Amino acid sequence: MTTARSSEILFIKCVKDGIPNRDPLNESDARRIFGEEDGRISLSDVSIKRDVRDYILARFPDGGSNKNNFIFCREEHDSGNKLLGRKSLANSILNRAGKTVDSGKAEELEAEKTEGEEVKKGGKGEKGDKNGKIDVLQKKRSLLEVAFDARVFGLVYSVEKEKFNQVGPVQFGWAHSLHPVETKYVQGTTVMPSSEKDQDGGKSGDEKEQGTIWSSFILPFAIFAMPGIINASIAKNTGMTEEDLELLLKGLWWGTQQRQARGRGAQQPLFLMHVEYKDPFFRIGFLEDYIKIKPGREEWLGGNPPSSLPDVGLDISPLAELLGKNKNEISRIRLACNESFAIEGNIEASQILDLK
């Protein structure tokens, strides 16, 4: 299969009536890394990757027909409802994929070991035996082969005396709102008590028999832009293929809608662009700086800010101009757009991104 090439991703989505990624250090309000005065809020790359992982896990619960789309970073319990750790998760995936760690492949793996690969066996100051090192190296290679998120996002494995890590070829930046946002503090009540009365009218234990009050911050409406890069050199090391790239793009688009919870709000993908370069070491960078949301800052801070898609639009004219200036460096540009989202500007030579 063809290795994924160096490229950039720009993904734009909207959120309504919820906060997809909360700040536990700020009463679970929205994350504000720019500060209150700036007004913008942010979503971490971890949140975006979780959307992709959950989509793939739902689509390929058994790893797919080729047993290569398992998800390593996930929550799984054993038959006793005990949460599995890294070692048990890794062994579970490898067993389901039909993989075993065979120290007899020592010479082959040692010859294939890529520069900068970090694999350790033994405690601090211990070298460990040769077969032990190779067993760990083979475990790493096997996980990269069968786990989609390991190949694409990388992985960290540190269990007892086995340690290895791999930087992922795909790196996402934080998703920042394209406008200032004011979150709202709301409260409500539950009508279901936590205990029932006995037949004689007494309480069952010391538990409450009335409903409780809940409180939360919500986000009425916001639009976020997230940049991403794909490094061809690292993709070669992890085995990330063009097929993995296509699945990643589908995960971004459909995973945004797949992951649901009341507190997260309703999310919709609006715009997805993939720019692939001819030179593996070339990159334009910061594509998100060349788009502009309409209306402007004043309207968002006013008494009647936009609250739905028909109220807003996106101007990509500066981005189109930037891509045009670098057209000789670009191999292809692919786009997907939400039909309900008004977009100004035209990116020449772009293709429709197939997300089916």
C-alpha cells in the first residue's frame, strides 16, 4: 500500500447548546487559553482525536476485515467489569488480530529498526537481554500494524519493564473558535429521587427521597477551526497508508456527529480541506489564519449574537489566494462542505472529497 504523503488539513465544525471539551480547572466551563478579554474558546486535540477513535471503533469493532483498524487508546473492561490497563489492552488487541510476539524474528527486526526508535527492556540502568529487547520491539511493530490510532496518532507504552513510544505522523492543533464566545451558566432539577419510601412510609436507608439540583455551563453556538499536518517521513515509520488517511478524513467528518452527549451539545462538520504536497518537506502552514467568519467580532459581542448556521458565513478568499500562490508545490486539494454553510471564495483546482 502507498504511504500517506505530507499534507495539511483544515477542519471547521460548529457546536450548539453544549461544550465538547471542558476545562476541569475552571468549573467545567469552556477552555479559554486566550483569556477572557479575547473571548475565544478552544477545544483540545485530544477531544478531536477521541471523535475519530470512537467513530472507527463503532465502525470496526472487530478491527475490520484485515484486522488492522483496532483502537488501542480506548476504555475496555474484562468479564469482572475491571478496567483494562495498557498491557491487557495491547494483549487483547494482538490476540484478536492473531498476532504473537516471537523472539525468533530477532535478526529481521534488528535489521529493520528505524533510526530514533525508542524501545527499552529492563529497569533503570539495565540493558536487558537481546531477545527481551526484540520481543518488545516486535510488540511495538505489531501494535502499529493492527491499531489504527497507533499508526496515525502514535502511542506511548510503559508497563513494568517494557517501554516504547512512537510519535504519530498526524498532529492536530487546538481548535479555536473563529469569534468571541460567552458561555451561559444554567441550572435544573431532577425529578427522580435516589431512594424510595418503604411500604410503611419510612425512608429506605439514609438516601435522599427528593430530586436534586444540577448546574452546568453551556455554549449557545460557536464555530471552530482546527489545523492538522501529516508528516510523510513519520508515516513511513509507522506504516500509515493512503487508506488510513481516507479513514482519518471520514472519522473527522462523521465522528463529529457520532459522539453524542447532552453536555457536549449538537455538533456538525462544516468544512474539511486536505492539501497534499509534492515535496515531503514542504508545508505552507497556519492555513486557519487565512479564513474569516462573518459577521465580525462586534456582532458576536452584541446583545443578539448569531445563534445558528443561517446567521453566519465563511470567507475563504484569502486562503484561496494563498493556495494559488503555492500551486506549483501542491499535488492536489480536496474539499468537503456542508450545504447549509455559506462560503465566499473559490479554491481553484480543488476536488470533491469522497467521504462515503
